[in-house]
Amino acid sequence: MSRVNPMEALDYMPHPLIIVTAGDPDKPGRRGGMTAAWACRASWDPPLVAVAIAPERFTLELIREKGEFVINVVGPSLRDAAFGVFGSVSGRQVDKFEKSGAKMVKAKSVTAPALADAVVSIECKLEKIVEAGDHMLVVGRVVDAYKMREEEPLVFHLWRARELK
Ligand SMILES: Cc1cc2nc3c(=O)[nH]c(=O)nc-3n(C[C@H](O)[C@H](O)[C@H](O)COP(=O)(O)O)c2cc1C
């Protein structure tokens, strides 16, 4: 047994890899999304999820504006888009759907855009935003969900996306 830095220890917890999309699918300047790994289930009944989002993210602005978002679970098909565009540039400067080539589709029960190549898309209505240190905990109520692609999700662990084996 050896003592480790607590923040490094947290990296050993496997995280999901998702792209949170939000905004108006028909307005290129007011739609976007971001890659996130700090996300989890929060309640069974009602069905709630939580995503920790830094206050400066454009995606957070869009979530506040519309009160809705979609969690797109990332598999191998979305890996490049998740790292090369959704997780590295700001939606204030570029339309990430155009830049990444990721196919956008309209969600069914919320107005936010979804990604056609997600493993599943989980449609959420904003329940509340809780300040949590240097991130905002965005709590969403799951109102609908769709299996989009027959792929296994990637897991984000020790700063790499890994395939489930
Ligand atoms: C693998 C990965 C995981 C990330 N996880 C988070 C996260 O959980 N919360 C967060 O605020 N940013 C996270 N980011 C950073 C955002 O995705 C990134 O800053 C993005 O460009 C924000 O875009 P936006 O300003 O258009 O919303 C992550 C990035 C990567 C590559």
C-alpha cells in the first residue's frame, strides 16, 4: 500500500464518455455540445442524471437558455469527434456539428439536438443546477431515450478512452 495524491486517485475511477448536446438544432450559432466524463446517475425515481460542467462552457449557457439537453453516449464511431472537436474547441467560435461531421438529428421529446452515431441518446429536461466548487452540477430528468447504434460504449479511464473487453 502506498499513499497517493487524492486527485490522482480519482482518475482510477472509470468514467463514462459522453457528448452533451444542447441548444436549437435549427440555429447554427445557438447549438452545440461538449465532451464530458464527469457524469453519473443521480436518482432512480425520479430518473435523474448529473453532469459536472465548468461555468465557462458554452454548452452550459445553452442548457440554461433552453432548459434541456441530450446525453450522447460515445462509442468508437464518435471517438474522433469527442476528442478532436466536442472536447477541444468552444461552440462560441465554431459549429461543432459542421466541423466534426457528426450527424445531428432532432431529439424526440426535447428540442435539443442529438447525435445519430451515439450508442444511446438520453433526452433530459433541466431539473436544477447546483454550484459544486469549480464546476456546476447540472441535474437533468430523463424524459426519453433511444438506442442509436449497435456499438459498445467507450470508458474514460486514466485519461484515455478505452474499449470494453
Ligand atoms: C475526455 C474529455 C472529458 C471532458 N470532461 C469534461 C467534464 O466532465 N466537464 C467539463 O466541464 N468539461 C469537460 N471536458 C472539456 C470540454 O469538453 C471542453 O472544454 C469543450 O471544448 C467545451 O465546449 P463548449 O465551450 O462549446 O461547451 C472534457 C474534455 C474531454 C476531451
